[in-house]
Amino acid sequence: MTRVLYHLPLLPPKHPSAEALSQDITSLSQRFNGRINYFNPNATSPIYIPRFLFGFHQLRQLRRLEANFDIHHVYNPDPFPYPVFRYLNKPVVYSLSSRLDTASLNKAYFSKMGTVTLFDQGSLSRYQQMGLQNGRFIQPGIETGRFTPHPLPSPAAPFLIASAPWVPRHFVEKGIDVLLDTAVSLPNLKLIFLWRGELYEEMVAKVNGRHLADRVKIINEVVDVNQQLKDVIATINLATHSGVVKAYPHSLMDSISAARPVIISDTLAMSQDVSKHNLGVVVNKITVASLTHAIQSIQENHTAFYEAVLDKGRSLYDIEQTIEAYRLVYEEVTETKVAW
């Protein structure tokens, strides 16, 4: 079996089981004799290290490690050309977890990758239009067996938000501030936020400052997401641009697998599935007015949305199809010669 050394440019998360990229890599690693490497040096560095130097602090160790592996597999939201992989000897699979912005793509760098995987067909088309032939579409998936298709909830049930900020600007970019303002304007709206340890005090201050503590719950610990989904009407994931979260957010695939519809920004590739299969509501603006309309649409039509996600959800995002697609990519790339 192909042995894969996986690389993430994140700081090691406080709760890996609650972080989407870590979840993806863990699932793959368990299937492909893998090992996970976090190559961001800023966890221990006394000064900030820019991205183009990521991994060089590990270069000697990586050269030793790669003797035991067949492939390097890098996961990253945007097409950043990390130079460190040019100094290694095994072929590289580079996975772009967000929609592709070709304006920032380094063609010379990505043409040398064994394969570049993309999670939506639109991104693959843009990649190929640049004359690059090593792109492959991979259908995103999750372990759907972890989720139970729950019974129809009450229209008064809370909404779940499971995409928490890493940095302060995410309060705007992930629509959290606007969601809280929407809760102010809708006195019966209840929200549950699953938090991941970062910026918790700032979030508490925002909730208390709007006098929402009785209707907004912040869960700052690892919980059974399946159980949380049982008690909500839908899950919300917003993004002002495609680089903020994954093209297919785990929180929304989880929600649909548990028979809960979603509210999603049109900046995310998964919004096309949501529209096509009536899995929830797509918003094209993050404003109080647009979110109010989306929330009320879910509440007023929750039976129809429930039936749609119950019918389609689990089959759309089964991880087995993702695993099989990567198996084929790995077999192909193993035969690739590195030629920087």
C-alpha cells in the first residue's frame, strides 16, 4: 500500500477533532499508512516566520522521514507555492481545500506537482484553462456513519454555527458579527456556536454587549456534533470570500448527513449542491436582511428542507468515494519522477 506523509501549514490545533483540515488528513492517514506533519514554525518561534519559509526548520528531518514514505501530500486553502517541497525527493500531491483564485497561482510551481486536487469542478476548469494538465477533481466527503438522520425538529429550534474564527478578522469574514446583529433584530432566534478555544473571551464580550446571553450559547469544548445536531433546525456557514473556509465545509456536510438543512454563502462551492438538491438556503450577501430572510425561509419550510436532506444528504458526501479517488491519485503519482 502507498505510504503518505501528510503536511498541514496550520499551527497544531487545540482540538484537532474539531478542525476540518485535520479531520480530512486524519481520515486519509488512517487509510494510507500515513503520518501527519504540521510545518508551520510559528508555534515555537519567538518571531513571526513568513509562509515562504514554512517547513525549512524541519528540512533535515523531512529528508530522513521521506525515505519511509512514497508521497508527500500537502493540504492548503489557497495555492501558495511553499518552496520547501522543492528540496524534497518524493512526488507531491497538493490539495486546494478552497475555491481556486487563478490570479494568485504560480504556474511554474504547480506544473511540477505530481497532482493538484481540487474540490469543485469550477476550480478544476479554471486550473486547466491555465494550461495545467495535472489537476484532478476530488469529491469531498466525511464519515457519514458518525451521524444519525434525526427526526424533524421544531421550527423554533436553534441554529448551529460550527465554523469558529482563528483570527479577529474572521468575526466579519465568517459573518459572526452580522449573525449576532440578526439575533438582536429577531427576538425569538436562538444560536449555538461550537467554538475551538481561540478568541473565546472576545466572543463572550460580543454576545454580552448585545444582551444575547439568554439566546446565544457558546460551547467551548469538544462535543459530540451528532448530538448537537439533534437539537437544532439547521446549520449556518458564511464566508465573505472563498478563502475563509473550505469549499465544502465539514460542518455543513455533517449537518446534511444528520438530516439538517443548511444556510450557506454563495462564495462557497458547496452552495451549488445546496441549490441543486434543495438542501437549504444560499445567501449572496451577509447582511441582517439577507440572513433574516434565509432564517425565516428555513423555519417556514423546514419540513420540505428536511425531506430533501433526508433523501439526498448521506449519499452525496460519503467519504468512501473520496478515499477511492485519492487511492487512484496516489497510484498514479507514485510513478511520477520529481523534476524541479
